[in-house]
Amino acid sequence: MVQLDPVPRPIDHVALDGVVHAPALVTKAETLSYGDLEAAVGALAAALKRLVPNAGARVATWLPKTVEACLMPLAAPRAGLIHVPINPVLKRAQVAHILSDSGASLLLTSASRAATLEPGDVPDGCEIWLEDAARAARSAGDGLPPSSADPHSLAAILYTSGSTGRPKGVMLSHANLWLGAVSVAHYLKIEPDDRTLAVMPLGFDYGQNQLLNSWRAGAAVYPFDYLMAKDVWRAVETNGITTLGCVPPLWLQLLEADALPAAGVRRITNTGGALTPAMIERLRPRFPHADIYPMYGLTEAFRSTYLPPELVAAHPSSMGRAIPFAEIMAVAKDGIEAAADTPGELVHAGPLVAQGYWHDAERTAARFKPAPAFSVYGGTAVWSGDTVTRDANGLFYFVGREDEMIKSSGHRISPMEIEEAALASGQAAEAVAHGVPDAALGQAIRLIVRGTGDDAALSAHLKRELPSHMQPRIIEWRDELPRNANGKLDRAAIAREVA
């Protein structure tokens, strides 16, 4: 198992003693050893520095999981630049916003993607660098040595999915990325013989971290862009994958696909939404030898909690406890620590906290505020806006986001309680509950479900399991639910339908 190293350093240091010839990055086209990875990162960094000589300039990547896209999170910081990964599913208008907002000096993309951009999408002073040229550059010439940058200088700007308003750029330092890699590699117990199937977008914080935590541990990464759930199952079997991370909608797609159990997988990890107890029970026979790691995070602090696999059976609805380098608190309205089993706002302190939002002082001040007086780390903390409880054993439980809580008949209702009840009925594959204006109640509950279940059976189950004030006024069935660019259920889009 990797040793926990609390000393941050520049993120581009990945080559490890003893694994120079071991595979680091495996694609259909080529395999890079750790020695190859180091050489390619250095050469790509040198080319970037020639193209963009100004230290601290922003360089964006808009590509699927090609070798170049996987190298850029390391090569750009090594060149003294700030990397801006753009989710490849985004379209030209969203890409144009990110390029303009970040003030990017360069966009690395493919010829086919560049052809979709219209006049004005690429700001003045931003050069387009085509992938073929980058591929040639990382295979030729001497490279830059590992960075000696201040670990607290900026290395990346990750834009949130923008489900509410324009996407905002979260500023991440070398230390943020490095300590995030060390922390996750440590608690997941990643070993050098592990193989990670990287299916999450690289513009998603955990998608990028799958590269970094695997390389921190000396493991191999298999970047993979999929069309169907069966493609993921096939890739797991073909490549002997041991580590698989997904968001809940993808887990559901995998569970609905016809495939043999993945006996070689050692660990599965979840983020971007809760794994319900029912989903956990369905996952176990499909991954019979895998440890299950439910996790909670937010881009502003990367990852906050994980539930150790040995606690999943007894506490399947828990978010778990703080990951290494994170201090997680439930804070009451008066700023003191919330008592056990009492709701409070989740506040995250420590060195994983990002440096705020790029060129957005107002929203930075609203989310990044001084830590509570009782905090051990102190300094700046992320006030998440999420409501949680903490039990007597120190395990956290998600209640809901303050802006998503339903206020009906004088009650504050967590949508998750209704959704979990709907899923437990066996009638629905996915569910989203939210409030709609109601003159008598303040808000009535609208439940939207995906599936082909029976409306009467679902209603009867909810009447048995939930009190009267939590009963949906409206149950709406759909073939599909909206998702954001990272594959998560897009609750804001559903709420906008009503607004």
C-alpha cells in the first residue's frame, strides 16, 4: 500500500523508483511505461512553453481521453502554465464561455472539434493547437525537467458543470492536486499491480484524480470513452481491470446491462450522488470480490468523505468519515459544532480546499469563508451548503442541499428520503423529488421517476413507508432523466421546468 506523504510538491512529479518500465497509461493505440510517461510529459511541457512563454497563462484541452489529454494535467503545470480541462461532451457555446472566462492563451483540440467553433468563439490571443501537432511534439526533442514551482501556485482551473447559471472555474493548486492524489491512493489501497479503468470525464475532478492517484501508486490507467454500458463491461473483462469508479446513473446502466460478474475487480468507487442501500445490494453479486467505497465530494475541496468498505453493510446510507488531509464538520446556525444526530452545514477545512473561483470575488466570498472557531485546521474553509448529520461514531449522513430542501406544511423535507423510498419499492430505476409551488402547503412534492413500474404499486409503497407530509402530490414517469456533462442527474434542469 502507498505510504501517506503529507508534504505537498508540484503535481507533475509522477515517475516512481522501481516502476520505470511498468505500464502507466494504456490505450488502444499505445502503451506508455512510467519512463515513457516522464519523457512524454517533459517533451509536451517544453512544446507548451515555446508556444505559451508567459508563466501563469491558461491552456485549455477539449478532447476525449487521448494520450495527449491525459498528459496535459501534468505537462501544463510543468511548463509553468495553468491547465483548463474542458469536458468533451460540451458544445461550442459552452466551450466559448470557458475560453473567454479563463482568458485561455491556447486550446488543444482535434481538427473535427475545431471545425465546429464559430467566429468569436475563440477569444483574441488564443491559439488553436491541433492534437496531431501535440502528438508529434511529445515524441520529439528534449523535455523540461520536473517542476520546482511553489506547491501553492495554481496548476488547474476546473469548471463546474454549470447546472445553475454559468459554469464557474475552481482554482486548484499543485498542492491541492498532489495531496488529493496521495489521499485517495492511500485510502483506496491502490497497489502497483492495479489497473484503473478511467471512464469519468477528465474535466470532472474525480476523473482527473483517477489518473493522478493511480500514478501516485505506480498503477496502470486505462482511459476509456464509452457509448454503451456493455462497452464498460467488455473493457473491464478484456483489460483485467481492478479499479472502477462511476457516478450513480452509470452504475444503474451497468446493472441493467447483461454481463457476467466482474470477478477480477478489487474495488469500486462512487461519487457524484448517493449509492442507495438497494443499489449496493445489487452491485455486490456483479462485483463479488470488490470492496465498495461510497464517497462524497465537491469540486471546491475535491473529496471530503469516504465510507470504509467494512462499514458499508452496517451503515449503507452513510457518507462515511473525512478522507486524509480533510477536516469535516457539521456546523450549526450559530457557528458551533452541531450535536450528534443534529443537522448542520457540512464545512470542509484543510489543504484540499481550493483557492476560490477564478475572477469571481463575490461567489468566492460566499462559499470560501473562515473556518469555524472550533476547527483544528482553521484558515479558509468551504461552506458547502449541504445539510448533514454526524452520529456518535463520527460517521456523516447526507440530508440535502439547503436550496433543494422541500418546505411543505411547515416541514423541511429531504428529497433524498423520498427518492430512497421510491427506489426501495422496486418500481423505479431512478427518482428525483422536488418542491413545486402550492397555495395551501407552500410546496407540494413532485416525484419524477425513470422506469416501467406500476404507478399504483409505487404509491402504495410510499404510503406504507413515508408519513403523510412526505407523500408526493405528483408522480411523473419518464423514459430518461436529464443529466449534466459529468453524467450526474441534473436536478437544476428538472427544477427549471417548473420555474
